[in-house]
Amino acid sequence: MTQFVPEPPRHRKPPNILITGLRVGGEPQNVSILGETSVRTLDLRSDQRQITVDFIGLGASLGEKLKYEYRFGGADWTATTERTLNFANLSANDYLLEVRAQTADGVYSTTPASLSFRIAAPFWQRWWFLLAIIFLIAGIVYLIYKYRLQSFLELEKVRTRIATDLHDDIGANLTRISLLSEVAKQKAENGNGQMLSSIADIARESVASMNDIVWAIAPEHDSLLDLTRRMRQHSEEVFALRDIDLDFNATVSDLKLSVGLRRDLLLIFKEAVSNAAKHSACTKVWIDFKVENSLLKLQIKDNGKGFNSTETYDGQGLRSMSRRAESLGGNLTIDSGEGTSIKFEINRSKTLHI
């Protein structure tokens, strides 16, 4: 009797898969010559964006033909007929590359071979650089805002100064004209020639004060050269009428001056010139106006009789000069003995910010 005994079912062993070579940008990396199922995590620079991976599958029998598949992370498996994978122009990210083998009858590797690597972001894409850019932009916006605010405040100060000058100088003079005119009218029967002459003088002073205010706020007069010309013209006119010899020395510069400095420095100068012409009984005046190192310097000196600086005077001229110099942040000194010397100094760094 013949009996058929079937063989027990044979279970196919899954193929093994090994990574045998790794190159980054063409440079070989340390991989075991026997192959590895898992390669340590690589930390790559932002310019190392090309990866080449060699692998091999080991079947259950010698010469068994295998197929291969790979995937990145949780993506779908992609079939390949090659045993070398090359990836170029990878972006900055964390990667997990897995490779598996498949037999002809559809048996896959139990454990895929894996390679994990990280490509660093360029410095301009890193959080600290982006944060620095945000702070930089915020700083620029703040500086622009601060500059605009300062400009508005400066404009407001200029308007306030103009209003104050108009009120104090022009307003006061016009009030005097009104009062003198009324007195002249009431005393017309006694002759009013001297009274009307005083009215004319006050009117001329008012016009001159108005011209100074208009000149100071005009943007086309913002240079040191313009201020020098204005000073020379005024001093020549004042001293020529009184036969006083004038020696005016000045350095020409393209230094730009703020509205406040032009206005207050011109008024300090005019007050000093007026005092020398009216009260000093001098025969000669020396004026020096120059930029020396980091200082803008003005000196008005005469050979007159001088005055006692310890005495108190009714006039407001000296007090006004001191107040203006202090508001500018400059230094005003007045020396009187054999003649009078008035010196004003201010740091040139302040000439555009006053």
C-alpha cells in the first residue's frame, strides 16, 4: 500500500537590509564595513544638503533577486531598482530615511534599515536671528517715531517762541507807540516834534525785530555762513552811524544751525553790539566768530569805559543774554574792566538739536 505524506509548510525568512555606505556632500561618513541596520543621527550644517546612501539586501538563498523600497518619515514607500539613493537640495529639517527589501513572492524585511539626520537652518532662518530682526525693525520704528515726535515738539517750540517774541517785543513796542501817540495828541498845542520822533524810532525798532524773527525761522538761512553775514551787516550798520571802528573776523563753514540757535545767538549778538554802541563810549570793537575744535565761539570786545558787573542795572539786556545762553546749553561770560568782553561758547554737537 502506498501512502502520500505531504511535507510541512516551509516558512520563508524575510530578507535583511543593511546600510553599507553614506556620503554627505561627497564626503564619506563613518559606517561599518559589515553594514548597519541603523545609523546614528547626523547633525549637518545648513550648506550640507546632499546625501548619498548605499544599501544591500540579504535574501534567504544565495543569488535571490530582491526589490527595494524607501520612504521619508511617515510618507508612502517608493520602489527603486537601484542600491544607491541620492538626495540633493534638501531643505532644513529633521529626516528619517528607511529602506526595506522585498522577495519575489512579496516578503518584506522585518525591520527596515534606517538613517536619521538633521539639516540646520541658515542663520537668517533661525529664531534668534528672526528675533533680532524684529527688535531691529521695532527699534527703527521707535527711532522714526521719536524723531517725528521731536520734530513736532521742535516745531511747537518754534511757534511758541515766535508768539512770545511777537508778544514781548512787537506787542510792547506797539503799546508804547499807542501811548506816546495819545500823549502827543493831548499836548499838540505845546509841540510834539520830539514825541513823534520817539514814536518813529520805536516803529523802526519794531520793524527790525520783526525782520529778525522772520529771518531766523526761514529754512534757507540755516547755515553758519548766513548767520555770519547777518551779524556783519548789522554790526557795520550800527557802528558806522557812531563812527566806531569795527574789526570783524569770522571763519566760513558749512555747519548747519537749528532755528533756535540762529534766533537766540543773533539776539545775544545784537544785544552785545547795542550795549557797546550806546553805553561803552568806545572807539573800536573787535568781533570774532569761529568754529574751533568742537566749539562754536563768539566774542564781542570793545575799548570803552566798561562797567561794574557787581552793580544792579534796570535794563534787561544782560539778563536776557544770560537766559538765552542758558537755554541754548552754552556758556556766556562777561568781563569788564578796561573795556568789555562778552564771550559765548557752545558745543557744535548741539547746533542742530536746539
